[in-house]
Amino acid sequence: MVLYFVSDPEFYNPSFIIYIISFWVLSSFLTTYYKVLRFTKLLRLLSLTFRHFFIFILGFFAFFGIFKEGSVINNQFLILLSILIYTFCLKVVSFILLKWYRNLGRNYRKVIVIGIDDSSKKIIELFKQNKSLGYQYLGLFSNKSLINKLGNIEDSFDYILDNSIDEVYCSLKELNSQMVNKIKAFSNSNNINLKLIPDAGKLYSKDQSIEFYDDTLVVLNVKKLPFEFNENYLIKRFFDIIFSSLVCFLVLMWLMPILWILIKIESKGPAIFSQKREGLDGENFVCYKFRSMKINKMSDKIHASANDHRVTKLGAFMRKTSIDELPQFFNVLKGEMSVVGPRPHLPSLSIEYQKVVDDYLRRHIVKPGITGLAQVSGYRGEIKKKSDIKNRVRLDIFYIENWSYLLDVKIILMTIFNVFKGEENAY
């Protein structure tokens, strides 16, 4: 059966192959076909598979009805049946093999439990008894008097970092809201998955989703940030490449030679100013700008201020209109920056800001941007007081937690509007 249709040249029709692959990816996304978690059971896997196959079958036969009226590829049923059998066997076999592999103590996640109640006891037993889930339970932290605990709740923070913990399970019955928020902030800053074991008497928050570990045990999963989903990262990266390419070809191609000549005429030094800035995960990268200042020794230590004597006349115009930032689109194409995101800071100033703002390091979980929510909200230019950097970081974190494609478009449009309107703090 397989050899019959594979040897048929009609099977390799390019339009058929492209359509089938595209529809498979689309239907997989719609049915969450590949969202198989550690605690997913075989019955759930079969349910996902049959739901996905049903949609795929409809799309498969739609190809012949819409495009080729059923005449391009012979033995349509045999082709479809073979595809489904192969994928089903691969799915089930890989699922069983992975369970067996985890039973051997491989591919595991290190977990701890914070707080004790009946539900957290069930979680602990589940981790100990069912090794195929792939969890390595290391211990319990609680403020209650227990013999077998690793320490009090406050002790858990150092333990998590010292032992590279992957997931933390917290009992909402023992922990108050203040402690839960503290653990949430700590988990976000250190890229740790946080799971909440709910108190039956409390309502679920909108930033939490329910996960069923077995028929009776429910755990609240603290929802991931938008950029923790690969599809969002790919969407943003695709947009960055397209938008930056257009700017480079339509604007910089003719503007750069003109500015190069004008900058060189006005003052000595290179037309392009390069400077180390902090980027993704706090790693330094070289950021490019059109040089707007005279060559000076303080450029890596302090930002420009109002009536700064270092700024040239052409530089003042470029800074006012943000033209000096345009070479950063090359940084975007290189993958070091994004069109929209938190502005990159000097490493020397970043150390000072960390002392003022507790959540400052959360800015580093995304690429820095040419423009950002803080900038279009009026927070750009010189930082004169502590509240300035606090407000910028607050808006940066809001952007990270609430990102959407439309939010990026809105920020870009507001940036363009501000360029033509002119900004008081742009100096």
C-alpha cells in the first residue's frame, strides 16, 4: 500500500506537499496537538490525537475538492490512512519511550514544595511514587514545626539558587498574599516555573490557569509572560527584520551618506558612534548611533543633559528628531535589539539603577528596543531623580508583561508622532 502511492509521481505534486504541511501545522496549533505535558495521561494523548486527525482529514479532502477536483492524486484514502498511521504510531511510541526514560531517572525537573497542607502532601506523594512524570522532589520548606523539612520559607530563596531548582510548588493555604507575591517576583527574575496549590476557599486569579495532575489534584499554573511563548518571539523577530530592512533600504541608504558628510564637516571624529550597552540577559553589545557630540571622555559615564556643551549643532537637531538613533536598525538586523523594547542602558549606570529599583533586572529578559513604552509616555532624556528611573522601569515591566503585536504598532506610531511634534526632553 505504502510503496504504491509513494512511487506515484503525483504524490510529489509541490502544491499538494505545501498545502498538507501548512495545514498540518495550522491544525496542530489549533488543537494543541503537541502540547503534551509531563502529567498528561495516555487517554488525554489519544483524545488530542483523534481531535487533530478529524480536523486534518477535513482539510486533506478539501484540497482535492477546492483545487484539483479529486483528480490530481490517486488513492487519496490510502495516502491519508498511511499518514495517520505513521504519525499516530510515532506519537504513542515516543510518549511511552519518554515515560520509560524518565523512570530511569533521566530528563527530570528539580522541584521543591513551599508550605504544607493536604494538597501539597498529595503533590509530594505524586512526585515520589510516579517517577515517570520526571520530577525530582528535593524537599519541603514550611514555617510549621516539622521534622522532615529543609527549612523555613525564607530559607527557600537561597536554596533555589544554590540547587538550580526548576519548579516551585506553593501552598496558598499556608502562605499569605504578601509572601506569594514575593515568590512570584523572585521566580520571574530567576526564570523559575511557579505552581500554586490552591486553597479551596479562595478564587483563582486571572493570571493563573488550572492544571489537573490527576482526577482530584488541581494545581494553578502562573501564566507565562508573552515572550516565553516561542510563537510570540518569532512574530516579533519577523516584524523586526521586515521593518528594519525597510528603514535601512528606504531611509538609511540615502540619508547616511549625507549625514556622514555633515557630521565630518562640523567636528572631528567618526560619523558613527559606537558604545557598549546592556542587552538581553544583561549581556553587553555594541550599540550604534550617529555621533551627535564632540569627542569626549565622559560619553561612557553620563547621559546628555539640557544645554550640554558636548552636543554639536547638528547633533542637537538629530537628537531632537531621534535621527541619531537610526543606525540602531542595524543592531536590530543583527539580532541584538528589537524595534520596540526597554531602552538599553550603559553598564556603569545600570549598576546604579539596580540599587534604586528592585525589579530593574526584569528588563533584561527581552531585547532592548530603539523605542519603548516609557519613551512614548514622556520618560526619555536625562534622569534627574529616583522617580524617573522607577517610572521607566515600571512601564518597561508593564510592556514585558502585556506585550502584543498591536501594542508594538501603537508604540511605533506614537514614536513617529512624537518625532514630528518634538519632545521637551529630547536633548
